[in-house]
Amino acid sequence: MKTNIKKVNSVSCAVVHSEEIIISDAQTALDFIATVRYETNCDRVSLNKEAISENFFNLSTGLAGEILQKFVNYRMKLAIIGDFSKYTSKPLKDFIYECNLGNSIFFVATEQSALEKLAG
């Protein structure tokens, strides 16, 4: 796991990239939140999609809601960076769309988009 801190509009954002799965369930999400907050003192984080279990993107598992609720409860804004076009599920596309309308969880294609959403 590589972590960098980037400032956008005087807001610090942690940019995390991992080749391995970091978040696979609610407990690993909590561990991730605690680690990022402790190591960076940031309450805004971006993470590459590959660092999240594929089960997250199957809404019928309930994993996405369970994990994202942890981020909301602990007041950590999250931007997930990746290509989501391979997912054909209409409910997942609707979920991503609705998240992007809010101000806590974002699904974006690039790091720059993530930083803009997190700092906005």
C-alpha cells in the first residue's frame, strides 16, 4: 500500500494505491480508515478499485452498503478510482450514480477527478 498526501484548495487528501486487496469486509474497511487517519491525519481518501474485493461490486452481497456505511459513520470521504464500465448491472450503475450525487462517496475514473470531488 502506497500513500501520498495531496493538497487541493488547502484540503489534504490521502491518495492510496495498492496492488493487493485492502478492503474485503467491514472490519478491513475500519482498519483502513483507522490506518489512513493515523498515518496521514486526513479525513478524505482516494483508493484504486483493485484494492477492493470484487464482491463489493455485487450489490446482492450487501458488502458495498456495509463498507460504505463505515466511511460515512467515521466521517471519511472516499473516492474509488477505476474503470467501472465493465459492470453491466443496472442496480450497480444506479448505485454509483446516486453516490456521485452525494458528498461522501464517489466513483471516478482518474486521480484528478477524485481529488476534485474530495476537496469540493
